[in-house]
Amino acid sequence: LREAKGAPADAGLGLVVQKMALGVGLGLCGSGVIQFVNASSGESELHGRYLCQSQGRDALTHAGERDVLYLTKDERGRSIEEVLPQNFADLIRFGELCRTRLREEMQIEFTIENEALFVLDAIKVARSARANVKIAVGLARDKIISKSDAICRIEPRALSEMLHIQVDPQHKRDRLVSGIPASPGAASGQLVFTSRDAQSCAARDELCILVRRETSSEEIRGIHAADGVLTQRGGITSHAAVIARGLGLPCVVAASDMVIDAREGCLTFKDGRQFRKGEMITLDGTMGEALAGEAKILPPELRDDFRTLLTWADEVRDIGVRANADTPEDARKAMLFSAEGIGLCRTEHMFIDDDRLLALREMIFADHTEDRRAALERLLPMQRADFSDLFRITQGKPVCIRLLDPPLHE
């Protein structure tokens, strides 16, 4: 125990000896749990359960035929607030004490024995990334913790997750396969097995998930068209992972417990279930999982608490932050997040769109100088217009431009 807690081997061991509160007896004796925030959103809400004639955390299990009391007034039945108002008031008071003294949102485990309230334990509320941000900002606004403490409580990865669509944590997950979470976010769409099918779906404004053993440079347009990418092989630096992160698409790689039959348009998972081309699945790039069907999706969380936290971080940071932006649309997003400029504009990425890609290819494969010059003359007004928009959007902030470096392998 000492070693697990990081204490010296000869450190003293403290024991707490106290009278037990059993929660089993006459009347409304029992146990329950209560928390004061929503674990998904971080909003202030009362959640919990009380179960008569129970002990410990029995209230969180199925009640069976035993008597359940709701915490607050509820038309479905009796509540602690109505039947035991003093105990309910004490729970609210203890919850506020936990918040101010322990400087955290806590879940309280309690027992009521002969109408006397006993607090057995208080543990940190398990929460989503977006709830964690809201809770930390709320504690700082209430002067319970400092702004610096609030910033340190948020993992950098959590902010990246909040910038992307996420699967609702409350959604029941029917997991099909797990892999490496290569790019965060989530998307639901129909299964497709080729880049051509992905582009066809995009042309029809239909969502799709591209499934491949692994991707290569020839499939760049298919990845652009897809809403998520799932591969059987690869790693965090594989082609699919790098391209998906650049595009902001959810991506799961190294999902080895599945069999892909692209010819038959069939995907078979370890448990024997088969999904065919056109069937719906959900890709969770944050958790590295593929789920059956269409899961409930949460939009990116960019509201006041998120922006407040970033503003506080701006006050203490000692480095500048610029963004990679290859197109005017990328630049608009960068300025939306208060980037101090464009760290790198890769000009060859201005020509990924179908109407521009042909002209770029003609320039690359031109056999004669005159042909190459003609192709460049077609590209020039496109690039000039993009640069004009880019400079107007950045409003005098620095922009670092990499001259045309055509990706010959793509």
C-alpha cells in the first residue's frame, strides 16, 4: 500500500476506527449516493439514488422488489426531500462543504439509520472532458481554486477532444472492434470499401466510413470524401492517421480483430457479426472504437467555459501559437481560435479540390516548358485569389508560406 501511494516503506500507517452505520433496520433505513453535477455536461444538477434496507453502494444496482426513494420531489414516488427533509437539507450542506473544502465536485455515499444521516465516503465525480472544463472554470469563478489550478486540471488532450464531434458518453456502446485512436472525433456513416464509393457518397451528401486494410497516397481523394477512416493495419504515424488528423477526420487504425472482404463488400468482426456495404456504423476516433449502428453524437464544445479557460491560459503562457492553414477556410478557423498567425501555409494543398487538381497534374506531367508554363498560368489566378483572401483574413498577422512543392507520390 505504501509503495502504491508513493510513500516510504517505513512510513506510518493511519487507521480510522469508527462506529458502523449499517443502513438496515426499521422504517426508511438504507443507503444512497448523491452528486451535484451532470457527469456529461458539468451543469449543476442533482443526481443519485436511495435504496431502503441496503448497504454501501447497493443503491446503484437494480433495486428488485426493495423500496426506492427519489432524492428530490418526484411524481413517480416518495422522495427524501419530502419524507426526510432534514436529512435532505444536510446532504445539500455536506455537498457544498465537499466542494469548498475539498475543492472538487464530489459524489457522496451515505447511510440513513433511524432517520440519522451518516456520510460514509466522498469520491471525485467521474466526468467527461467537457464536464471537467466546466467544473474547473466554475470552481475558479467561485474563488475556490485559482485560475492556474483550473488550467492545470485540464489535460491538453481534452481540449483537442472538445474541438471535435464526440459520441455521447451516456450512449450505450455496442463495440464491434478496437484499435489505435489515431485522430479524435466521431462520425456515423455507411460502410464503404473503396475511395470511389466514398466519393460517390460525398456527391450524394451521404455520410460514409471508409474501411481499408491500410491506405496509400492513391486514396487521398477517398479520405477527403469520407467522414471517418477505419484501417486494419497501421500506426499513429501511418498514412491514414496523418492525413485524417490533417483533415480533422476521426480515424482508428490497427483494428486487427476484423476481416475485410472488399470484393464482396463485407466486414466480419471477432464475435461473428457481419456488416455489409451501406450498413451504418459509428467511428469513435477518440476512444479508438467502431460501434454498431448510429450512435448519439455531441457537437464540439466551444462555448463560454472553453473560451474562458483558453483566455486564462493566454494570460500565463510564454510561447506564441500559430496555426497550419493551407486555404482561406483553414485561416478563418485559425483566427476564430485566436491564432497569432499562420505558422505554415503549404501551397500545394491549395489544389486538392477536383477543379484544381487536374491543372496541377498537367503542370507536374508536362513534357515541355511551354506546356508547363500554360498549366502554371491556369494555376496562378487560383493561387493569387487564395493568397489575397488569406492575407485579408489574417489582418496583418505573420504568414509563413512554403513555395509550391508538388507531392509527386500523390
